[in-house]
Amino acid sequence: MSATRLDEIDRKILSELQADGRMTNVELARRVGISAPPCLRRVRTLEEQGYIRGYHADVDPRELGFEVQVFAMVGLQSQAEADLSAFETRCRNWPLVRECHMLNGEVDFILKCVAPDLSTFQRFLTEELTAADNVASVKTSLVIRGAKDEPGVPFDILEARLNKSA
């Protein structure tokens, strides 16, 4: 899928929903300049085509008792596709792993993990992550504080690129 297949209204819908996924269809339609019925049809089409993957609340982990956030850089012994896929599957099944990204370079994967306390994370690290099949090395960095955590994509840059190529 490509953003160039979307018209300006679709991109506005995505931008607005990215900023506030709870707004009503009537409010969304008003913000993007169309009536409610075609707006709802467009949203459903964007969902069906995979541009909108879902809706969720942006919860504060610390408010919920998850005081520890850690990035773990994982090196594997083998980078064969079957081994990479097996590690990704294992990550999907670990509740403390909130994000898993395969990288190129010295590290094979970076994981974003949350835990209620250091001892819980340490237990996960020693009993699960470093003990997992094919894991050769794990380096961790504890998050002290976050400076930015923006979901989605910067639509203003997308619009500028599309206007430049038009």
C-alpha cells in the first residue's frame, strides 16, 4: 500500500484519527470537510485496506505500576530466516516485550520491555530472554525518562512530499 494512492481527504482522515481516535464520525467529517456518511465509508475502507490497523488507548505504564522500561539489544547465534521468525514468535508471547524490531548491523533485534520493578525484569532477562534458543547476547539499557513518544507518522512531511512530486 502506498500513500500516493490516498487522496487528500483520506490523508486528512488518517491524520485526525491518529491524533484522536475517539472523536465521533460527525466531528471527523466536520474536520476534514465532508458529510458524515461518506466519511464513515472512507474510514471503513481505510480499515479494510490496512491503513488503520486498530484503535487503542494510550495508557501511562507508570500510572499502572509499570515503573521500569528497558530497551534490550539482542544478538542471535543464527540469522537464518527460520531462526529469526522463531525469535519473533517467542517475542510475541512474552508479555513484558511491548515492541520487537529486527535491525541491521551489530544487533539483530531491539526490544522495548516494561516491568513493574527491576526484579521482575531481571527474572525475565535471566530466565526467559537470555535462556531462549539461539540468543547469543543481550545488552540492556534502562530508560531514565522519555522525551518524546509520538505514535504514527508525521503527516505534514507526507503532504509536503506528495505536493512536491505533483
